[in-house]
Amino acid sequence: MKKINIAEKIKKYRRNNRLTQEEFGKLLGVSPQAISKWEREVCYPDITFLPDIALLLHCDVNDFFI
């Protein structure tokens, strides 16, 4: 079974869009600590955030699962 690595995708797309964790967190309405936890796989973003994350990072929700 293939492992889904949302953490790496969020980090990659965030950096490609030249956003800091703090900037990205403000855009989403979450703390930079939350973004850090997502990127370190301590926890995952709530599924309801995925469309907003994709929109802000200029990608498709499906990109997180490829």
C-alpha cells in the first residue's frame, strides 16, 4: 500500500509559493505551530482545510494524495 505524504506536499508547495509557516498560517487562520506540526507529521490538517490549502498553494486537492 502506498503511503500518503501530505506533510511533504504541503511543505513543498508552501516553499514554492515563498510563504513562511507564519504567513501561510495567517492565510488559513491557524498558528504557525499548526503548520509546523502538519509538515513534521505530528498531526494532519483537518480534511475541511484541504480545499483552502490547495487554493492558497495553487494546486489541486488531489495533488496531496499522489
